[in-house]
Amino acid sequence: MCQFELARVLGQVFEKLAKRLETCHCHEHVWAARMPYKTRAKKLTQETGAAKCVWKTRMGPWFAAVGLDEFLNSIQTCSSDMLQQLLDDVPAPVRAGLL
């Protein structure tokens, strides 16, 4: 059970990175908003007059300069209440193998 929760928590870290890589610095506030894609695209058009941004999905330089360290730190520090509870129930030698 512990492995499943660890996989779920790590999946959230990967999802957050994927979403960040799909944005652009200039309109991150639009792309990161919690609303349907069509609504975000419409908002971008209203704000800029353009339906697309040439920089969208081109976050590779950011990832190389800043994102990789943030991502690795997120992997090392990610957790959840459920994961902590499950890890408390696992014997120390097994826990060391998981982490």
C-alpha cells in the first residue's frame, strides 16, 4: 500500500512539472489558472489579441536553468499525510529501501 501512495505523490510532482513546461513565462497566469482549456485560450485572446503565444511549451531553458533543481527538490521532499502514516507502520529496514 505504501508503494502506491508513494507513486501517487510522485505522480503529482511529475504532473506539476508537466503543467509548468506547457506554459510560457509571459502568460503563465492564464495557463496555470484552474479552468477549462477553452476558457483559458479565450482569456488569452481577450488579453493579448492573439490566440496563441509563440513561447508556449518552450520552457526548456527555464528547466535547464532553474526547473531541474526545483524538480529534484520536489521529488526529495514530496509527501502526504497518508504516506507519512503508512511509512510509520513499515519496519525501518524496509522503509530505508523505499526511500
